[in-house]
Amino acid sequence: MEATKTNIYFNLLIMYFKKIAIAIVLIGLVGAGIFSYFIYSVMLVPNTSFNSKEAYIFVASNATFKDVRSDLEPLLKDIETFETLAKQKKYVNNIKAGRFRITKDMTNNDIINSIRSRNLPIKLAFNNQHSLAELASRISNQIEADSTALITAFTDKEFLDTHEFTAANALGMYLPNSYEFFWNTSATTFRNRMLKEYNRFWNASRLEKAKSTGLTPSEVLILAAIVHEESKQPSEQARIAGVYINRLNKSWPLQADPTLKFAAYQLPEYKNTIIKRVLNKHKLINSPYNTYKFKGLPPGLIAMPDLTAIEAVLNYEHHSYFYFAADAQRPGFHQFAKTLSGHNQNARNYQAHLNRQGIRE
């Protein structure tokens, strides 16, 4: 009898533990299901809300997760699930600066992988800047560094002295072109990269051509800036360069009108004005950039020359022209002369054209 009771109790105990085991399994399945749903909804469900194919965010070097979250919120359907996964993957304490692409229907996992490790470069371009300040402003609109940091880097005396530049000719180090940079490039990194590009440009062939003109690379750039301001037409820039080389070789004053305008624009009375006609009063300005008053090249660049103008100086046209004047019949082009009498006639024709246009200054 006692054995029978023991068997009954034992069987009941087994049944009880079976029920517990089944309950545990069921709870585990439910938990696994909930966990699986969590993984699916947080990691694997597309979470973008924009209609275009892609969007970009720019993460600053000092950005916090709060900043990134704020930038992403308008682009996502559910910012909370993104934040949950970002914390799980420890992104919140490991922010990376740069420009990042978010494509339509990306999951939270895709987005975090993108903004954590796929910093995309940008195409940075500049040309026709008339000063380092203008250049700094132009560049600051394309990369993270602001114009103040850029102008500080551009004018750093130790840097200029080390690489044999002056405040007057430092603009020549920045060759106008299109370059690839990361958006989060610093001011000094940008400047140092431009120095490398400058040194790469001045290869043995160009250095030899500069030497044959009797000019240093810096002087080539100074003259190229004048040539470029005289004419934006590549087809005649080499001829204009040849005129100035002829004058330099004869120890004549350059008598370049763009240098007079530059000198005038440094004076308070010419601020925010546009000189359309060079007058005799401009030739009296006491400035080293007044090439009517002082022989030789001015001390620095009056603007940023295009690469075509630099090549025009390096490959200047050998001829006997010493003069040129704007061509009234072909705006943007010039008429060239070998003698002063021929030039005076060309100049009178253009002055008459300006008078007909009512341009007095």
C-alpha cells in the first residue's frame, strides 16, 4: 500500500515538473518571439521617411549624439528605434564627423553603419578669387572649416616664411581647380593640401619654362594674374603675355590697367565702386601696384589667375608687339600694335566707343 502511494506521488511530481517545463518552454518561445520582433522592428525594417533616392547629413567634428539625432529625425519614420539601436551598438559614444549618405528604405542598422564608417568626399572648386579673404569665404561654404579659421591658416606668418611666400603673393599658392576633400577637413589640412598641389604643379618642365622667361614661379603667377584680368580669352592670353614680357625685357613700365584698378580699390574713395574706364587721375596713385608709375612687376597678385593664364605666361607668344587696346568691334578681345602710333589709333577707336556708350569713368 505504501509503495502504491509513493508511485502516485512520484507520478504527480513528474507531471508537475512536465507542466513547469512546458510553461518554461512556452515562456521562452514567447520571449524569443518578442526578442525576434524587437530585432526585426529595430534593425531590419526600413526606417526612412523621405521620397528622394538619397539624403545627406553633415556631422561636425564636435557633434554629439543629440546633434546627429536632431539631423536625422526629419529623415526617419521612427527616431526612437534608431536611438535604441544606436545605444545598443555604442554609436552614441563614438560619433564620427563627415558627410554621410542615407538612401531610401535604409534600415536603422544600415544607417548606423553608414554614419559610422562611410565618410564621403566632396568635390571642392574655386576660381577667380581676388583675395585670400574672398578665397576663405568661398572655401568655408564647401567644407566644415569657417572663414576665420581659413584666413588665419592662409596668413600664418611662420607657414609663409617657411615656404617662402609673402602676404602679397600667398594667393598664388591656391591654384584654381576642382579637388576632392572630406567635408570635415580643417583649415590647416586644406592649406597644407594646397601647398602639395602647388608643388606638384611646379614640376621640372614648368620650372624650366619659368626660368627661360627670366621669372620665378611667384613672378609668373603675378604676371598671369595681370594677363587674366586683361583678357578672359585663352586664345589671346599668350599674345598678351608676350607683350608684357617684351616690355619687361626692354625695362619699360608694364602700364597694365588692371594694376591701376587694383591700386585704386585699396583706397577708401574707391571702395564698393567699379572702375569701367581708366583715367589719368588713376595713373597718379602712389602705390607699388601702379605699373604706370613704377617699373617691373608689382609686389603681389592682383587676383587669382586661371590655369590658362599661367600656361599662357609659361608659353608666351614670341612676337614684336609692345601695345594692345580693347577691340570695340569684338568685345572681350584686343587689337595689337608694334608701334606707338598704331596703338594710339587703336586706343582712340576704343575711347570713341566708350564715349558713345556714355562710359566716363
